[in-house]
Amino acid sequence: MGEKQPSGGVKRPVPVAARTGRPGPRAPVVTIRFPIAYMKIVEQEAERLEIGRGNFLTMLVKREQGMAKFERPADAPAHFVKKADLEKIQPYSWYVTPATRDWVDGERLRMGMGITTYMIFQINRWLGNARGPELRAER
């Protein structure tokens, strides 16, 4: 249990988000040109798991490789996107290990996809909808 504090309250551990930097000085940098809508999804999903965006993308790859077994919680919120946010592009620099980069390159080439399309495919699989998030009508 938590320790007693002088004020009579209970000291509770504070969760800390695990954020890591680059995997090493020679880590490949992968530039992904995400639509803003997908960048927001990556940010929200990573925040929910208390990890960084790059770690979230790496976890999706590890999940695909069968090296990590985890699923999106059934009570996780749905994502709704605007057409304008799907049309605007935001580059994202993803730092990965050479082994992860090589594996992703092999898979995406085998599937006939570029890196951005492959990672969007993985995000959509994570969301449980191969067609992507729901489009919200703009007013």
C-alpha cells in the first residue's frame, strides 16, 4: 500500500509514461507522411498506452511479427476523422532499429506498399477496421 503522508493522505505511486529516444546513433530514420487524421490517432493511441508515438508504431510491428501479443481494449474510443484531415499530410520521423526497418521493408515490398501505406494498414488493423476510421461529416 501507499505510505502515510503528514497530511493524513496516502502517497500513491505516480505512473510515468515510458518515452524513449532513438534506438542508437545509427538508428535508421523512417519518414512517414501521415495524413493529419492518422497522426492524431497515433498520438491518442500512444497516450492511452502511456508510451511515445514511435514506440506505439514499433509495438504494432512487433505485434505483426508475433513478438508481442496484445489487443486494443474493447472499451477503447472510436476515432472519427474529417476529410480535410485525411487530405493534409504531416511528415513524421520514426526512429527504428535496423532489424525493424529491414523487416518492415520486406513486408511492405512483399505486399506492394510504400512505408506510409503499410503503417496505415497496421493502424487500421489495430483499430479493428481495415477500411479505416469513420468519416465525420464536416459542417
